[in-house]
Amino acid sequence: MNEIKRKIWEHPWGYSEGLIVASGIALTGFVLQQVLGNIDPVSFGFPINKIIGAIFIISIVVLYFLLKQSKIIRWLSSGYSTISAICVLLVFTIIMGIIPQFSDSSMVNELPQDVFNLFGLYQTTTSWIFILLSFYLLTILGFTILRRTQRKQTWRDIGFYLNHAGLFIAFLAGILGSADLQKLNMRVSEGNVEWRALNNNNEIVELPIAIQLDTFIIEEYPPTLALIDNRTGKMLPVKKPEIYHYDEKNTKFTLVDKTIEILQYYPSAAILKDSQNIGVFEFYKEGATSVLFIRVTGKDQSNPVQGWVSCGSFLFPNNVLYIDENTSAVMPKLDVKRYQSEVTVFTKNGDTKRQSIEVNKPMTVEGWKIYQLSYDTTKGKYSDISIFELVHDPWQWAVYIGIFMLLGGAIFLFVAGPKKRE
């Protein structure tokens, strides 16, 4: 007996139709991408994003209750459309994780002119393809939630509503809130107060808060030593470089095939040199550098070489010890262990708040998160400038609510367990 296969677009619709619809929406986004270019989030900031969100939610509710008996609405609230939409959106999400993303709108003209740029994939989250697919998935999610409300409710539905409503809130708030998200950079010199910052377009933005940098502190790791190839400048051995970390209890060690002994160590010193002579003395002022006096002996234990090695600073030059025609001993720049800013923040209300800001230890003031971003790297530990990143995300609370609902739904499903069947 010949089996009659269901034709595409013949009810009930399945995954084939779902993939066609999702691909059609992606194609529509591609056309809009060519005509209008990437979406500028700033153009959809408050209150436009709130109006769009309200219209979107109201439209879903009205359409569902007007057309809930329609085959299209029932299909849009089924697993066929959901899985198909997720698969197509997942493809773009994977691409976003592979291709470099450029959030700075000022770099649009510098993006590579290739097929990825044609699809807006260097700025995926603001491309028409991604936004249309996201709203399509949110529409499916909204219809699915409303359809569930029409059936007989049980206590097990709690997990369903927490998961689906949480995802809807977090996803929608994340999309709409990106227009109001502000990320600014601020440079503050020690002892001064700053209330202006720069956005991604290097435009000056005046803030409702001001930051005073009281003290900037940097702690560095002890100096290190390495051997380099004079011709290439690469550390030896090339495949797995060996590095010595200074330890006052271990001042004699081996690097590659050389025996090295540390004879003197100045953590704060000045190094002066000309074409023939080098002078080193202790120096406890700004610009001081770390200096090691070492003796290097080869395998044959003959003709040891000794001299000063330094990483230098913004004030004094670095110094390399030439061992032979192939090898030299160097001190790489000292790695930073930690750096922090002691700040006082002033608000328009006249309030003040003092706190230490470190990497991964931000400060929160009136909805602004202040992160320690960088410092004046040319001066190293003597930097008197601290660079902060200030982030203001007024939609963050909504995203967090959605995430906590998702977590609550997951916990509920775990505790409740699968439904038992007789």
C-alpha cells in the first residue's frame, strides 16, 4: 500500500513549515539590513522602547483572544513553531560567538567588507535579522503562555508559568533595555573630581554623579628573569619558555642551559647608562625601577658573564645583559598583582559615599555601577590616573526578575518531579 505523504502547508503544519516561516523572517531581516543598515539602539531609547514593549504585549493578548480558534494561532503556540524558531535563532547565536562583535558604532566604517558584514553579523544583536527572529520567538512564547491559561489549571502549572513567563520577561527586557544601557569611560587624576565621561563615540556625557580619586594603589609581583634569542627576541625555549620568579631564598637557579646567580637586588633603583658605562643606585622616588645584578655561567662553567638587568620604567630605560651572540638575559615588565582606587562619590542630592574600587569589586551609586577598568600603563605603579567604566542599566531589575523566575521554575520542576501516570 502506498503511503500518502503530507504536503507542505497542509494542516497540521509541522517542522518544515516552521523552518520555512523562520527562514522567511530571517530573509525579511536581511532585506531590511540592506536598505536601512544596522539598528541604532539610541533611536529606540526611553520612552520609545517602553511604548514598543507595551504595544507588543497588548497586540499578543488581543490577537490571541480574537483568533485563538485559528489554526495559525494554535500552530504558533505549538512545539513545531517553537523548536523551528529556536533552531534558526540558535544558528545566529552560534555565529555571534564565532565572529568578532563590534559594539562601538563609531567603528561601522572600519568593519571588514565581506559576506558577514553584508548580513550584519559583526553587530549581530543590532541586526534586523536577529531582532525580527527574537520578536518572532517572543510572539510564540506569548501565545504559548496564553494558550496554557485556557486549560484546566493544576498546581503543576506553576513550574510552566515560572519558566515561560520568566524567559519572556528576561528576553524582552534584555532587547528593549539595550537602548537605555549606558557604558561610559571616565579618567580621574589623583586628588581631582570628575563628573564627565566619554561614550563609545568619544562624546562627552555629563553625569548625575561625580567621582573624586583620593588614592590610587598598585601592587606588583616580584621581578622575573628570562633568556631570549638575540635574533628573534623570543623567550627560550621557544616551545615552552622558562621564567624565574624572584625568591630571596632561591637566588641560584638554572634557566635553559645557563646557571644564574643573583648577587644583588634593588626593588627601587635608578639606572643611568651611556654607550660604555652603567650606574645603578637606590632611588625611592617616582619612576624608580627594579634592578637585579646577576652572574650567568654556561655549561662549561667558564667565562661567567655578570651585569645589571632591569625592566625599566617611564623614567629610566630597561637594561639587558648580553651573554653571548645567541642569548641575552632580560627582566620582563613586572606583572600587576592588584590595583585599586580609593574614591569619594558625590551625588546631586548632596550625598557622599567613600569606597575602594577594584577589578570585579564595583561600586554602586544611584543605579550606576562603577568598575575599575584601567590606569595610566605608561607610568605603571606610579600612575596617578585611574580609568573607570560606568554602567547604567535601568532595565536590569526586569532581567533579574525573569532570571529568578526561571531559577524558581527549574527548582519547582526538580522538587515536584515528573507527573506520575496510573
